[in-house]
Amino acid sequence: MFCLTSEPIDPTTLRDAANNPHAGAVSIFEGLVRNHHQGRKVLRLEYEAHGPVAEKEGRIILREAIEKFDLDYAGAIHRTGSLEIGECAVMVVVSAPHRRETFDACRFVIDEVKRRLPIWKKEFYTDGSSEWVGCEGCRGKQH
């Protein structure tokens, strides 16, 4: 299950979905909004996404992880909209018979989500400025 949401992420939803009697391990990755980036003080973030494309590609990534790491379950949720410091921006949950696969799968999923999904992050700084991060074509443009 992969989805985008403008609502705060409820960690129990994905955690409960990953729970099954075959799984000996569940790994969870939570990406949180931090208060700094490259020496600048961050006030908040905004995420924009091309929803249908991001959700379709997100499901493909999860299927790839299930096959590659022999997982029982893989799920991820990514926020859109405005997020404050400390909020969860993305969550990945995977389960498998053994822990090694879950650790490796969590890293694979989050790395692929960041690399392949059309999701853009704009940072707002305490000095009043803002900047699109990791999106060279975004400067001065809206999505």
C-alpha cells in the first residue's frame, strides 16, 4: 500500500497492516521535518506531488521491495501540503520472517521513493526566504 496524504500520518495504521503471524520482524522508517538544512534554520516545509503518478510509481517500488527482499508486507505514506518541524513527512513499514531483510528493504524503499517519485519539497526559512530543495528545474516555478 502506497498513498499520499495531506493529513498527519498515523503510525499505527501502517504498523498494524504489517503485523502477521509469519513475520518475525517489522522495520519502520519515519522521515521527520527537521529545523535545519545546510546551515539554514528551517521554519516549515511544503510538499507538492503529481498524485496519480507518484502513487502508481510508489506501488511499483513496494512490489519491487516485496520481491527483492521476500517481504510479507511493504507499505509507505508520504505527506503533501504544509508540515511543521517535528511532523512525520514519510513513513515506510515492512515485515518479513527475518530482520536483515526488513532493514535492507526499508532503506531500499525510502531511497527509491526519494529518487523516483514526482514529489517536490520547498523549505521555508526563519529569515523569510524559501527554496525548492533537490529540484533544479523548480527554481522560480510552481508545480
